[in-house]
Amino acid sequence: MDRHSITPATRTFFYLIMMIFAVLAIYPIFWVIINSLKSTQEYLTSSKLAFPQDWRWANYPHVWRVARMPILFSNSVFYTFVTVTSVVALSIMAGFGFAKIKMKTTPLFHGLFIIGILLTIQSILIPLFLMINAVGLFNTRLGILIPYIGLGLPMGVYLCTEYIKGIPSDIIESARIDGAGYLLIFAKIIFPMCYPVAVTLAIVTFTATWNEFILVSILSSTDLIRSLPVGISRFASPLMIDYGRQFTAITIALIPILIFYMIFRKQITKGVAAGAVKG
């Protein structure tokens, strides 16, 4: 449809729909920030939609200090960076092998990766804990990173394999004829062409890793190893929830995600759009 053929009424309707979706996306964030500046008593007794009567800016330094946020925050950044980098790189490597390097065992190994998509954290939690404990990796950063990367690979390998299948094999064959090895072909041809699917996979992995709570709680026992979601949970117990400070902790955890989107919003939009067209 040519944009010049759209009537003003239709254009207004589309703008209205987009504004509604924008409000639905932004308002929950705004609501969390507003309630992070309330006390628990005010949150429970006043309207949940009202602005604070007593703006509790002190909630932020208190939460930052009591929940040991600097340590948990740095751990979250470390886990997320290593996991995203590893999952993206290994998934593209494996996808290249499964899509373009045909061997008798290729379908078998590819199938083993894809089966991993069906696994849930709850279904493997007990055997995973026993294995991590048996090899002496309990309460270590490596013991956290290995499950994170392993759980991210099945979907990553599937996405990258299907994407790389769409890359013409003639390009690879031409490079092979010119004497290039598979490693050089991957570095110079395949990896740059996988930018769209790499961006999509990085977004999914970043969000999943940054917000992960169950594994890091089970596989660690000290703040030196745990991540930011554990700090959020400290303001909630079976007997009492400190709503104001819990919202404060949630706001602190939201800030990196918002910064990530603001910095890479153009790359994210281009990558997702290109991936959709390629798919």
C-alpha cells in the first residue's frame, strides 16, 4: 500500500492505535517508578495510581546499601555479558555447521540440540543441582554460567541454523574454490551476514539472563555469586512485603534494560526487521 494513498482518517486511526500501544507499554514502568517512591504504609492505604504524598527518595540509597546492590548488580552484568556473547557466537558457529557442512551425524547432533528447547528449568533443576555440586562448581560463577549458556543454546542453534540455510550455498562454494577454509568463510562471510539473527538472539538472551532468578538462587549461597533478582526478593517474605522498597529494587533492575534499549534501539529495530524479512 502506497503511503500517499492512505486517507487522513486512516492515518489518524493508525496513529491512535500506536499511541494506545505506547501507553500500554510505558505506563507499567511509570507505575513502578511512582510506587518506588512511596512507603509500604502509603502504598497499602492510598490509591495505587496516585502520586506519593511523601516522596521517599531515601528508598534508593537504602535499597542499594541493604540489598548489597553493587555486588549483585556487577554479577548480573558479568553473567549477562558472558552469556549473551557465548550464546550468540556458539549458536552461529553451530548453525553454520548444521546448515552448510553436511555429515552423516549432522541430523543426529542437530536433533539433540533442538530437543533442548523442550526442557524447562523446573524439569532439570534437581539433576542439574546434583551435577553442579558433584563437580565442585556449586556457589561459583562458572557453575552459574554453564547452565545459562547451555539453556540458551538450543533456541539459538535452531534460529541460526534456519537463518543460515537461507544464505546461498554458491557463496560458500565460490570461497572454497578460491582456497578459503571453513574458519575463514565463517569469519569473513557467514558471521557478518548473521547480524540480524544475532541481534534477535542477543535481545532474547539478554532479557532471559538479566531476569533469571531460580537457577542463581539454587546454585549459589552467597552474595558474591548471586545476581540482581535475588536482591529484589529480599524485600518480600511469607509474613511481610516491603512494597515501596521492593518497587525501588525493581526500578534499579529495570534501568539497565531501558539503557540497553535506548542505546541500541536503531540496531534492534533494523536487526529484527531484517530477520523477519529474511525468515
